[in-house]
Amino acid sequence: MKASFNGARKNLVTDFNLLVCTKTRLDDEQKQILNDLRNTIVGLLCMYDENDPESSCLIDTIILEEVYEDGI
């Protein structure tokens, strides 16, 4: 079975966006952790294998929600 790197990254973004869009109040430490996770995901979206035609940079094609300072 061949795994889809693009598919895994898209699923990660979908789950992250669902988490960010919940109306749960977070403390400053939790917001920082969520922002750190977002930054890691941004890095993953930029990674691709130039030798794999099914792998591409996704940073310009996927919307990744922001973590806002005044609550999520």
C-alpha cells in the first residue's frame, strides 16, 4: 500500500482547522502550543519529494486557520 503524503497533510490541516474553530477558551500556554503546532504544519505543507509526482508543495492551495489572541 502506498501512502499519500499530500493526503496525510491535507487531513492534518482539516483536523487542525476543526480544533481551532471550536469555541473553547484557551489559556496563553495552550494558545502558544497551538501556534507552535500551526507553524509545524506550515513547514510540512512546504515539504515535498521532487521525485514523487504525487507529492507537491501545498502551502498556496490549503487554508490553515489562524489562532487568535482574544480566544478561539
